[in-house]
Amino acid sequence: MEKKRTILTTSNRGIIEDSLPFRLFQKAKKFGVWNPSDIDFSQDAQDWVELSDGQRHEVLRLISQFQAGEEAVTLDLLPLIMAIAKEGRLEEEMYLTTFLFEEAKHTEFFRLVLNAIGEKGDLSIYHTKTYQEIFYELLPNTMNRLIHDASPEAIAEAATVYNMFVEGVLAETGYYTFYQSLEKIGIMPGLLKGVGLLKRDESRHIGYGTFLLQRLISEHDHLFELVVNKMEELKPYSIRLNEESSEIESTFGVSGEETLNFSMKQLSIRMEVLARARGKKIEDIYRLTEKEVGVIS
């Protein structure tokens, strides 16, 4: 016999408005509605033609990896939304609707950048072996597992790969590289403006992933070890990605060692935050502040 649906918003429960997921939903409505089409890329187009061939290759590599990465996370988020929805976690699903919208918007943003600078060729040549292992195989396989296995273990693994690693380590390192490369010499302001807005959106995404994993760890303490082991398993990918990027000397003077140190710091920060969930009551997890999970605004 099929389970009868319970409508929450007309029950005594209503909407849990002080829960972190619902507060993230409010933040997304306020700060996540920027339009990539409103960004002026005219200066970026002028700057682009003045760059050296080496500089253009370096920027294209980074943009192409972000472009493909945003497309991938847009496609791969749906199974998690389905899993959360099936559990009847209304406030989390409400927030996740904005999450998916923002990932699609980020995909549009990088395509607009490429169009503005006249780069419409095949940029998959910049997707290294390690990059392909992560975004062509690991990420989709981990997320698609949720379609047939929505166990706490599977959801924890998905949030670790997607939120903690792909967003919390790889994307954060990419933002850092953009700023180190372009902001220091004052070029491509449209690209940098959008990257800043993306970073703000992604802080909410990572914040939700942090909340989700803390909730799961609070409910199932053994999952902490699963997450720790998964992050250790993912760590070499980050190191190899950095090594592949460092094979060609940066034309902007970005140090490979400095970038790797930044990545490793991000890994450490994520694990420190998650460790705090052990022994916490579930109601305390729902009352986490935005600041505690790293939300920028």
C-alpha cells in the first residue's frame, strides 16, 4: 500500500522558519538573483586581445574547467534533490531549488564570458586526465547512486564529493587562482565581478553541504569516519590537479606551491567544521548560524 502524503504547511508544524536551510532559502532569494546577462564584458573583450598567447591559454584553461564544472554540477545535483524530497525535508528542498537555479546560472555566466572574448572552439583540450576522472566519472557516478540508493551513507558520500570537495576545495581554489591571476594586474573586470557573485552563491551551497553532513553525522555518528575516509581518498585528486596545472609555468606568476597550500588549507577547514558535529544534538545543528557554516552573505 502506498504511503499517504502529509502536507506540512497546513499542519501544526508549518514551515520551520528558524532552521538553517530555510534561512539559506531566504538568503538565496535576496542575494542569488543576479543576472549574468547584466554584466558588462566590453572591457574584458578589450583586455583579452592585449594578453599574450601564454596568458590567454592560462585563462582559457581555468574558464574551460569552470565552464564544464558548472555544467556538471547542474546536471548532477538532481539526484540529491530527489533524495531529500523523498525524505519529506521541505525546508531543505526549498533551499535546493535555489541551489539548482544558481548552478544553471553559473553555467550561463561562463558561456557568456567565452562568447564575449570570441572563444567558441572546443575547450575540452584543457580538461586534464585528473579533471576528467573527477567531473566525467567520480562526480556523476557518486550522485547518480542516489537514484537507487538514498541511504544515509550514500547521501553523506554525495555531499562529501559534491559540496566539500568539488565546491569547497576545487572551486574555492579556482576562485583564488582567478584573483591571483587577474585582479592583481587589474584586467577582465566583468569576469571578476561574476566570479565574486559566484563565490557568494557557492558559499551558501557549501554551507548547506556542511549543514547536511553535520545533520547526518549527528543522526548517525559512524558517518564521520566515512566522511573522513572519503576526504582522504579525494585528497590525491587535488594534488594531481595542481601538479598538472603547474607543469606549465604561470604567465601571471601564480605559484603552484601557493595554490596547493591553499587547497590543502581548504581540505583542513572542511574537516574541522564537520568534526564539530560529533555529539551535537540535532536541534543545535538546525540552529547553526550562517557564519558557522561559512556563508558570505
